[in-house]
Amino acid sequence: MNTSKAKFLALLLLLITVTTAATQTGHRFVSKVWVADNNDGTYKNPIIHADYSDPDVIRVGENYYMTASSFNAVPGLPILHSKDLVNWRIINHVFRQQEPKEVFRQPQHGGGVWAPSIRYHNGEFYIFYPDPELGIYMTKAKDPAGAWSEPLLIKEAKGWIDPCPLWDDDGKAYLVSAFAGSRAGIKSVLIVSRMSPDGARLLDDGVMVFDGHAKHPTVEGPKFYKLNGYYYIFAPAGGVQYGWQLVLRSKNIYGPYEEKIVLSQGKTEINGPHQGALVDTVTGEWWFVHFQDRGAYGRVVHW
């Protein structure tokens, strides 16, 4: 028997032995799908044990919709749907090719779609997302499972990130944003800009409403809400790995804002509970959906 044939037979015997052992103790080697729903009215975190960085969630009627960062991957800007905030499924992606196409024909490590926000206004779904190299984009759709408009660059600016819109009671529209220090040269501040009611353009360069340098470095990822006459900005600070959730509140959209840390790791294993979304349920409860960086597991989703 020649050497090559002997090696082949030895390898074949090894594969048969391993397969037989795996069959005999199969339960030890079967990969199981993570299920957050305990089927008894309770759930366990993470609700999505997969990489969905910077999730944002809204409720429209009895339906919940989520989107998340997709960076340079396509299809981009996933749309997920749920009826209970625990069981989620992907129903769409906003685009199959990322704009500008001539740029994203080449790998763009660390670029592309950063933290998006999703909102429902006047019968339409809106997503605002940043490209840290190019600026702020907007896309919209009547049906989140259907066709979305071609992303429109509403603010050309390097380093503007994490936009979130707010349509006020008087019909005026605003956008809160943060800055990426790696591109803009500044960070740890939040600004509010006037926006056209159709979300198609910004009307000014913004007013700084919060400076986090003293106590809340790397404040970013703001989400904008108005409840009971107060303007709220939910924003993580302190960085992804060890940070905390900050809530700002003011009677005036431009501040001054009072501040409070509402979520931090404490003695738990949930390191750096990071940016996410405040969402109300059909029963009137309020929940906060956010991500946790789990290294090789990705940025998993908790609530």
C-alpha cells in the first residue's frame, strides 16, 4: 500500500470514529437556537442573541418594528417585526446596494450605516442614519415590509452621527445628532437642528444642547422623545464597554437639560448597557431596548 493511500484510509477511519462518537452522544454536539421566550409569559435576555448593534424600536398599533446598524454590509438596514418585543423576525432590508454605489463597491471597514433611528409620522415610516464619512441620510416607506425610498443625503458633513428626529406638537421638526471624534475632530456633545417637516433637509447647523466632557464623556447615540410636555434625550455615555445610560430632560427643546443616569452595569454581567430605544406597549408599560457588546458574539439585544 502506498503512502498516500494509507494516509487517506487513516483519515477516513478517523472521520468514521468521530462521526460514530458524535452519534452516540449526539446531544452533546447539537447546536441549539437561542429562544428568549420561556412560553409561560416570561422571557430571558438577550431577546436577540445575535449581532444587532444600536437597535431602535417603535410601536405602531399592535406591531413593533426594529432597525439596527448594518455598517458596510448588504443587504443593509434590517427591518425586524414583533408582536410582543420578545419574538422577532426579519421582514425586510431597506436597500440591497448601499449609496453611494461607487464608494461601496470597495470594502469600507468601519464605515457605512452607523446607528439609525426609526420613526412613524403622518402615515409613513422614516429611518434616519449616518454615514460617518459623508453625512446624514433619510429614507421612508408607507409599508416597512415594502419598498423604501432611495436614501437622501439631507446633511453633507463628516463626523455627524446618530441622528434622531422629533416632530413637535406645532408641526415643527427637529433632529438631534452626535459627533464621531475620529472624523469630526470633536465628540461628547449633542446638538439639535431645525429640520423641514418632510425630513428632506436640515434648516441650520444646530445648537449644542449638551456637553458631556465633564461627567459624561463620549456621549452619543441620542434618541429624541416628547412626553407630558417634556423633551427627553436618551443617550449612552462612557463608551461601549463600560458605559451607562443617560437621560436628559427639559421643558425647552434647546435646554437647559437636567441629567440623570438611569441604567448602568452595577454588579451585573451586562457590561456597558448601550444605546437603544424607549418603547411603550399596548398595555401602557414602558420598556427600554438596548445592546450589550459580547465580543465575538456581537452586540446582542436586551430589554
